[in-house]
Amino acid sequence: AQIYTFGPVVRKGRYSRIHFWPGRSGATARYLRKTLKKKPMELTDATEIGKKSVAIHSLVAYESFMFGKSEVDPYICRVGVAIARFQTSMIETILDEWEGTHGFRQEILSPLPDGIVYRSSKDSANDIMAAFFGGLENITRLKLRRPLGKSIESAKPRRFENWRSGRSKRNIDINLRALETLYNSTFGLGALLRRRGGAVIDDQIRNKLTRAIDRLKTIPGPLHVTIEDPQVWNELDRLHRGIVKLQKIISGEAAPKLGLVIGFNSLDGD
């Protein structure tokens, strides 16, 4: 769901409430230590914890409890259960808003002239294009370049997403496959490109997406450990450069061909 930067997933700040990353370096850990020091009982309640900062109820906090080095603490276990229950409830709400006769899925697939969010298929396509491009940007800027640094000497392994649980590589793979599905779907951007005479551009995008997924398969994980190997660092750097080239094709060729605008995404601004 991380690639969907529109609709129910982003309403009411849910995007960050699900997975608050990346925050300021060390800020989340400091906030957790300070908040949990007195063991406030309201944090063991799913409703109450949902009223607190995203730093305490997002899956980043949950991961630190599950995979941190601290000893088993019954209080922390109860906080973890509260986070899980809060997250489950929020996801159920998102699914309810997405599905159904008047759900967001219907709204984006069949926009109406008097629609609140979308009034034409072009409006829908613009959001899908922005999400597709933004998903790739999320991988290149945050999940790869940020921990890679400019050289192996400047690499920062703990800047990988979900490094504690060793899921960094798996997350990127899931992102790429979700983007591939979004692009290749029956009424996706690829099909639209072909209808608009952009078959060559479509082939380039599909090939580069497949190449990125295949290259990632060959890179050993967990990335926060294997990045110390120069060969792995170089392969991750090549993966990064390949996806950046894909982004350039999308913004420089695909979007203009479709008459769409990339627009803003969650990485714009501060």
C-alpha cells in the first residue's frame, strides 16, 4: 500500500500514521524513550494510543519493540498489542472507504462530472502517474541513495528502511512489484501509452522495471549488513542509477505523451 499516495491511505494523516519513516535521525527513538519512561497506561489501549504522536503508534515503533535489543518487558508487549490493534482498525477503515458502491475505487475508475475528487479520467490518470513516479522516487532517494551515500565510505546502513527487522530489500521488491502491477494493469499507464502511440516508450518502461526487479534479486541481504561489501554497494548503486533512468523516461517522455503532469508527491517540500 506504500505506493498509494492518494485516496483513503493518505486521508487524516494515515500515510505517516501507518509507517512514520524517515523521521529526523534518532528523533523517533528519543521520543519513545522519553514517552515510555513513566510507563503511561493509556498507551496500552488501542484507542488512546491512536490519539498520540505517530512516533508512538506507527509500525516503526512496533518494529523497534519487536526487533530491538532490549529485554522482554510486559509493559512494552502490551503497548505493542495496542499498536497492532490500532493499526488493524485503521486498515479496516481504509478498506471500507476504498471498496463498495460509492467507495474510492469506484470514484477513481469511473469519475463523474460533478465528482468531489475526480471529474474526468484525466484527473484520475494524473494521480496514478504521480503515484507511480513518486513510488520510484521513494525508492531512489530514500530507500537507496540515503543509506548508500556517495561512496561505500559514506554509507549509513541504519538509514535503510526497516533495517532492524532486515526487511529493507524485501520492501523495495514489494514496492517495485506493486508499481509494475499498477503500470501493467488492463487499464494502466502502459495500456494508455500504447493507445496513444507510445508503444516504444511503453516497452522501455516495462523492460527497465523488469530489469530493476531482476537486479534486486541477485543482491544478497540483509542490506544493512551486506552493504559493507564493495560489490554489493556497487550493485545497489547500479540499481539506483537504473531506476533514475526509468524516472527520466516517465517524466521526460511518457507523461508528455499522455498529456499528464507528474505533480507533487510526498517527497516534495521539506
